Amino acid sequence: MGEGLLNMSRRRFLVHSASMMALGAATLALPKAHAEEPKAPEDPMRVPGALPRPYGERSPFIKSSRVGGAGPGAPHGWGANAPNNFNSWTPLQDLHGIVTPSALHFERHHNGVPLIDPSRHRLLIHGLVKRPMIFTVDDLERLPASSRLAFLECSGNSHDLWLHVNPDFTVQDTHGLTSTSEWTGVKLSTLLEAVGVQRGASWMLAEGSDAAGMDRSVPLTHEVLEEAMICYGQNGEALRPEQGFPLRLLIPGYEGNINIKWLRRLKFGTAPFMTREETSKYTDLMPDGKAYQFSLVMEAKSVITSPSGQQQIQPGFQEIRGLAWSGRGRVTKAEVSVDGGRTWQLARLQEPVLPKCHTRFLWPWRWNGQETILQSRCTDETGYVQPTRQELVKVRGNNSVFHYNAIQSWRVDRDGRIWNIYA
Amino acid sequence: MDGYGTSTRKSLLIGVGTVALTLAYVWAVGAADEGGGGYGLGRMATDEEIRAWNIDVSPTGEGLPPGQGTAKQGAQVFAAKCAMCHGPTGKEGPKDRLVGGQGTLTTGKPIKTIGSYWPYATTLYDFINRAMPFNAPGSLNPDEIYSVIAWLLFQNGIVKEDAVIDARTLPQVQMPNRNGFIPDPRPDVPGK
């Protein structure tokens, strides 16, 4: 498998190099290290090593990268499409544990990543409040802090699978719009006490300061009031620009889009504001022509990340590894099938198992060299069981676009190559 | 989902007048040292600041500015600022298709446009004002925005060509798919 993975990353690397050359100086996204293979000394014990550096970099031998894309139907990659790319997918197949490195966190933005000077950034809180207030980033960092691990998943994650199955897709392509970070910030409830939200306020408009002015209405449920945070920290340092620097909203378990990045305003009201994203975009069209609206919770989902699409395995021991998560709480069970769903084996859940957070599952397998189908399914603490594709499509049809959470199937062919299929 | 309040205007009244503002400010800061959630951080927003930032538009029409436009004027705005991405008639793309598609939502190839899918006409103002045109967001003035909305509604067969769209008429526009949405019924799919 190691060799297969190496071949994969080498192929991606070659694609990158080609597109770099094609675009010339216009493409600055990739570091120069990508252009040439690093040269390691024959014996690292005979040569003094490198000195400390102000901000760390990963080993030059590690090439794992996000892959870009424009959205439904558009090909993934960094080539000629790059100017239209407003998504990037996390390389789940390369990651260990549950935390996504900040530099590999998936991205979805609607008119680019703004460059914001934190000293000039402000958060306005107004509407149905007793005291409309303005906070600086420094104000927010001084307020009582709170940290938690939580996944963020774009509700468009796996959207291709509603309509068709691309056999060449990797798990990055099929499931890479989900990531987990440790988020740090101020609890929304702390700020609500400061401004004094008035009786009757039941919705909150959150607005970003990007070129899309992204705005979404948040229902002020008990869960939101308890758990929502205004974050300035991600994995121990300031938020990455792609993740909303200097401030973002975080509502653990809710679809990615409502976790407004580059947050500049919260406005309280008595009804949803019916913005473009919550009417014409992030709504789920059903077969009868009606659409689910404010379908915010990301339901339980799991996927085998290794072995997964386009990887190559050898007969013998092969640990099956994957991720499971639920927007409704903890994952209580992950199961693996190595016979296309006929029988299921209980996988081990790696600690920590946290609510609304990626959970790593593992199961020891010995591949006998025969063609088969690998699947995983999870159950969350509400008793919800991840559905099969047939069960999901039977209720929701094929035009929902969002919230695809069906069991994923990987076909292992006789050569040990893994393919994305429906089963 | 009905019953939009006039929350902002009410809350703005709270802040009206220098005296009231000063009192509120003193009260907030004073409260900070007395617990009750006050940490003495952040400051009161002024009416002027709120007005400058408060750009959203609700289905009630709250937030719509003075100004007006018709489809005829909007045709020019659309040709100059929008057609490059949405096509000459709003149907060709390459970006989001804005016109047509009515009757397609139950087919295998639903076309979700302003006419076939959008439930509220006010959303057009909120979105165009903040996010369009893509290469110069926030550059259209209210008359241009009302005009281009009038043109888009006319192209979709929702208003007449001579209809004047403004802060009073826009919230009254009945969108064809106004009742096309249902609150999230999930969990709706039985698993094993």
C-alpha cells in the first residue's frame, strides 16, 4: 500500500508541476519545494542537521495537499480551473488521528479569502438587544475563553454521489469537505449577556466581511445558545485566513456555511432574514418539488479513509481506518463490512470520542486477494444509524445536492486497486 | 416563518438621542464592574455606526433604501454589469442561471432560478447589494439595484415590464415558489 500511496502523491505532484509550468509566474500558490525532490544526506547521523526556524514547515518529503475545485460538476484540480476554484478538499486519505492540520482544512468561500487587518476589524452586535455593542478582536480575546474540538463539514460534501459515481474519485474527492480542529474563542452566551438580548429574539443574522458579505440566519435554539462560539483560535494559533481570520462563528454540528467566517455582525430578530444562501442555495430539493429549509444539522456519517479510492493494497494484513462523525453528538458505534454489507464487524473507536467531532475507527483486516467491497457505517448517541444509499435516495431522491451522508462503498479489485462505486 | 418584526427600528429607538446613548453607555460600563456578565469590554455602538453596517434586507422590506427602478432601465444595467456571467437573457450562464426553469423542480433536471425557486423577492436586494457584481461587489446604487431586480422579475414573468420596483412594492411581489419550502423534517431516513 505504501508504494501505491507514493505513486499517487507522485502523480499528483507531477500534475501540480505541469500546471505550475503552464501558468508560469501567475501561480504562486505552491511553494518552490514542490518543483524539485529534496536531497537527503546518505547518513543523517554524519551531517549536522538544520537549525531552528521561526515558523515550522513539514518535511519536504511530504506532499499531501488539498485539491481545488469550482463546485458541482466541475473537475477537481489546480490547473486551468484554478481561477474558478472556491472549494478545496482535505486529503483525508493522508491524515492520522482526528485533527486536521490547519493548512489542510477544507475551504469553501464565495468570493475569495479576504485579507483583514485584525486591528481594524470590529464585531457589531445589534437588533433586539438592550445594548448594541461593538467589540474589537482584542476585546474578544480578553473575554473568558473556551476551547473545543469540533468537525466542520460543508453540507455539499459528497454532493457528486447524489447523481453519479466517479470510479476514479479518491476519498478526498468524495468526502474531503469535512475537517476537525480545536477551536478557541468566546461563547456566544457570554456576548449575549453583555448586550442583553431582548425577549422575543429568536433568530440571529450572522454576516461576514468578505466580498460575498456572506449572511445566514441562525435559529436561537437551546443548543445554539449553549454551544455557539465566536472563534479567533484554530489548533492553538490564530484562525487561518481561509477559516475566517480574525473571527468566525462556530456552531458545532451545523452545516459549514452557517459558521460564518470573517464575522463582522450579529443582528437579533424575531424571524429568519431569508438570505440567498438559506433560500436559493443551501436548501434540499425533494422529489415532490418541495425543499427542506434550515436543514442545519449534519447527520451521522462515516467513511473508510484507508484503504480508499485509487489506493493500491497487497494481500495480507491491512488495517481498515476511517472517520465517523455526527452533528447530533457522539459517535457510539462504527462498523465495518468487508463483504459489501452482508456482515458487519464492530470497529474500535480510538479515544478521544467527542461529541460533534471526527472520531477515528480502526479494524484489523487481512486481505485474501479476492475482489470485494469495503463499507463503514456509524451510529450516534441519538440511536441514528447512517443509511445506505438506497435508503437515502428512496426518501430524498437525487436532486437534493446537500446533506449526502450515505454509506460509502469502495470496491477492491483483484489487483488490490480501490474504486469508488455504488453498492 | 411569517411574522417578521420591526426589531431593528425598535432597537434603534432605544439608542436615539445623545442623552439616552450616554446614559446607556454609562450604565453598560458601570454594570461591567458589578458582575452580571459585564466585563467592561466592548463599547456601545452609535446609531451612525449601526446605520452604516446594517445592510441586510428582510422579507418585510425592512432595510430597503429609497430609490426605484423599472425593467427597461434594468435591461441596461444587466447588459453592462451582469450579462458577462449570467448570459444576455439571464439563461445562458456560465454562472448561475437566473431566468426560466419554472415547472422543472420535480423533473430529473431541476433548474433553480429566481423565477422557479427563490421564495422572496427581497432576497434579491439583500444579495445583489452586498455581493454583486462579482468583480465589484457593493458598486451598484439603489436605483441600479431596483432596476435590475425589476428586469429579472419581468424576465421571469413575475411583474409587468412597466412595474416600478421600490421599497414599497418589492416586499409585495409574490414569488411563484413562495410555498415551496418546508422546515427541516430530519431525521427522515430510517437506517438499519
